[in-house]
Amino acid sequence: MVIGWLSRLLVAAGLIGSAWVHWVVWDDWARFMDVVGPLFMVNVVAGPVIALAVLLWRGHWLPELAAVGFGVATLGAYVMSLTVGFFDVQEQFRTDEELWGVITEAACVVFGLVLLARRYAARSRKRDLPPPAGRRGRHRGGLQGQGQGQGQGQGGQA
């Protein structure tokens, strides 16, 4: 339980941190770029939205997957800007913002994958358990003996 909440907090911190880094860089130079500027704004908005979903919507895997996707996509774009360029942006990994961006986005990926793996493991354990005693002999459609294949006709009479 503690690992799950700690992972959620670290994912949320990574998302908020990445959004903050993108805001700072957008304000510094990216706002003047035709494609990269709006993409940075997408990260500024998406980071906190996904962070809230990760913290509040714990019953579903989608926020966790979104956090991983956010981190992978952002890191991928950054690696492209370091190597082949990304929409006329060529980075050189020299600033604190670049370092913090890599750290926060890696946190999104790593701890998001931890959450997804824990969810998968819990689901696998749940499938391996025998059904509760009160549920034996029942089917989703009702009590055993009711439903299809028991000689019932169109009107439900045998």
C-alpha cells in the first residue's frame, strides 16, 4: 500500500515538475517557435491534469498509462532534439532545465510502470483465488439451473 501511494506521489511530482520545466522554457524561448511552443504548452496543461487523475482516479489504469505515455513522448522528443533535431530545435544538454526535465520525465515513466505492474500483479493474484463460498454454484445469469441450455423455450417455460 505504501509503495503504491509513494509511486503515485512520485508520478504526480514528475508530471508537475515536467510541466513547470516546460513553462519556464516556454517563457524563456519556446513561445517563439511555431511548433515547439504550442507543444510545450500542451505539456504545461497536460502534466497537472494527468497528475490529478493519477492521484484521484485510482480505480483505473488509464491515468497511469497516460503518465507513462507523457514521459515517453516528452523524453522521445527531447532525445530527438539532442540528436537529429526536433522541429528546428537542436539541444545540447547544458542547462538545469534540461537536467530537471529528464529527471521528472524519467520519474513519470519509471513510477508509472511500477503502478501498472502492481495493478497487473494484483489482478493476476485476484484471478488465482478460489471464488468465495457464497458464490459457488452460481453463474453470472443467476442460480445454477437457470438460463440458457436448460430446456427453456421462448416464453421461459420448460
